[in-house]
Amino acid sequence: MSIKGILHPRNRHQGQYDFNELMRVTPELKAYVKANHVGISSIDFGNPNGVKMLNRALLKKFYGIELWDIPENYLCPPVPGRADYLHYAADLLADQYGGKIPTGEAIRILDIGVGANCIYPIIGVAEYGWSFVGSDIDSGALRSAQKILDHNPQLKKNVELRFQKNSAHIFKGMVKPQEHFHLTICNPPFHESKQAAEEVNARKWRNLGKAAVANFGGQNNELWCEGGEVAFISKMVLESREMPGSALWYSSFVSKEASLGPLYGVLRQVRASIWKTVEMSQGQKKGRFIAWSFV
């Protein structure tokens, strides 16, 4: 697969995947690699098992992860796009550190919705040595993430997982009194309903002339919530206003450009000191994250 967008310069996933090298480090991937219609090695991205195996190979080769797996039907995120978010977020932090990216375990990141895959902590620890707290409302996802930590000692000392007992809250109950993070990150549920998520997925595959499949998986709470990403991120902003000193920067990925206007309105409402939108080009589509601060 050719990553056609312009990824962050520090992103390790530029250009085409080297499937020969990936199969060398993860021989199980070989069962899913075939020549595409132009004779280039690739996988069928409609096959969820193939996508998962590709992730396993990427995480082993580039981030030193010896064992990585997720339960069936949990979100299997595209690694290059997740890496881009963290690299651009590192640049954001550098602005507060005289242009130098802060590294090491003293830099603390809160990952809202760490998921079963634990992707952000994996990349952040490998690239910058940061410490992570990963929260989630799904105990099954946290059990899966914990297995990844248990089998990769370099992660276990830098990553803590916390269960969010109250799904109506995001930061409340996760951030302890007097606790401070340099950055919070999040990939929110984008869709307004399960039906909307299924329709978007079906339309994507129709455009490719194929039957719809959930190749990247995802539990309901990972894919949709009432009001979609605008409602979810707005709640994040409102809760962050109640604990302005708990993070230097709050941030969230934003899937739809149309969501930005309403979110800017909420940021004005809470009188955030500053906010920024960082554009990213990920594969064949554009992405972005919004970051705000009260400091």
C-alpha cells in the first residue's frame, strides 16, 4: 500500500510498505500478502485478519513490540496515522520548551480511550520515552491493553491503565487531585449512531466496488456516541474548563472539517487561553487534531 499523503517528517511509515522486511520479522503476515493488480506486494485491506497482522508486523519492526494482539471486533487502528498525531503533538509541546521536543518519562500524556490496541502509548514510549496514563470505559479493552504491557517490559514501566467507571465523564475520575499532564490525546467516537457508522462504512466499500466489511473493527463506544464527535469533544472541553491546570495542552483528533466551527464556539464559550488546529495528511484522506490550553 502506498501512503499517498505527506506524513510528518519524523513518521517512520513514509512511502510503500516493505512487505519482504515485514514478513521477515512477522512470518505470519506471509499468508495475507499477494501481488496486487499492478504486481506490487500488498494485502487485502478488506480482510480484518490481514490488517491486524500488518499492524503486528509494523509494531514489531518499528517499535520493538514482541507481542501484540487485540480481541475480535475491537478497533485495529492504522499505525501511520496514529504516529502522525503524536509527532505533531510533540511539535506542539516543543513550542513550550524553546523549540526542543521534551523527551523522557517526566513528560506525562493522558490517552482518553486507550482501547484494546494501546497504540498511542506504544508509539509515544518508543519515539519519545514519554509516560502514559490510558483510560477507557471498556474493561475488556483494558484487559487486552494490559496483556500488551505485560509482554513488553519497556511499556509496562511507562504506562498505567485506568478504568473509567462513569461513562458520562471523561476527565473526571481519571485525573487525580494535584495531578498534571503535559498533554491529553483522544480519538473520539466520530459517528452520531451505529446506523451512521454502518452507512459510512458501506459507502466507502461501495465506492471501491466491494461488499462492506468492518476491516478495522471497533466496538460501539469506539465508533459512535449520541451527537458524534462534536458532542464528545465539546464535553471534553467543558470538563477541561473545570480542571484548567491539570494539563498544559488538551487535544483531540477531529474527523470532519465541519466539526471545527461548533468546537471553536465551545472553546470561546469556556474562554480557553489559546487553541490550535493542526492539519495532517494521512493516506488518501486528510485528518486534523484540535488542541487547547488554559495556561
